[in-house]
Amino acid sequence: MEMNADARPARRGGWRGFWIGAVAGLALMLLVALPATQWLRGGGRPRLTQAAYDEAGRRWDERGPKNYNLDVAVTGNRPSQIHVEVRDAQAVHLVRDGREPQQRRTWYYWTVPGMLDTVGLELEKVDDAAAGFSAPPGSQVILRAEFDPTYGYPASYSRVVAGQNLDMGWTVTRFEVVAPEQTAE
């Protein structure tokens, strides 16, 4: 069998293989980049402003029910699931990760007024990360929130302290208005 010196071995795939690889690589890059971009932007939540916070508080003061059940998914250093029952504007039952916390004084913070207070206090501190969040001087704090359009409760909230392990947030997974005659479950 005679071999031609100018003959080259056949390339597998040729241009077709190159384009398949390029398209697959681009698709993989988009699968990674799009969720990363969404995460960096705060999951689609808008940046918190004083005006949005004030409007949410006004809505709650005007329309917020005195009796409700609330489920919250908390993220950050201490992720957890919280269920709170409020009657006559007072927390009457709270469960965090399946257990009732011993210190009832902490229950208030998971009522809507308590959550609004938390958001308001952090909004006041946002410009001074060192004093407000015990972060190194010059750290940037990004607050994002979405408020329920009817009642004004903070449906989702996040705090990111750039470069620090101080991030936290929550999402209300269930908000149920309860008739006054219903008792705590």
C-alpha cells in the first residue's frame, strides 16, 4: 500500500465539531452567568429607599390586619423557618425551626411591625457600615426589599455587606389574614 506524503489524516468533526463545541460552551456560560447576575442584583428585588419604606409603613398602618398568620424563610448566617400567629396585634405563638423560642420578647421581631422596625433601623444605618453593622470602615451595605402592594408588609428583604459574612434576608412564604374569632392553632 502506497502512502502519499501530502495526505493528512482526516480531522474528526471539522468545522461542525468546532461550532457544536462553541454553541455548547456559550450555552453553559449563559446557564452560569444569568443566575449569577440575578443573584448579584438581589434576586430581582429593588433597592430599598426611604420613600418605599415609608409608603409600606403607611399601608400597614392603614390596612394591616390585627389577626394574621405569617410564615417566613430566613437566609444568612442563621437560616431558619419561622411561623408566627398574631392576634389583636400581639404575637401569641411563634415557632422557629419546629421549636417555640423560650424568650417571648423576641417574638415581636417576627410580627409585621417588628419586621418593619428591623428594616427601618437598618435603613437608618446603611450609610455607616462600621457603626451600623460592625463592618470594616468603607464597607458597602446594599439593602433590597419588596413590600406587599395591599398591606405593606415586607414580603422579601435582603441585606448584603460587600466582602463580609453579614448577609441576611427573608421571604414571606405565607401571609394569611385570620378572622378575629379564630384562635391560635
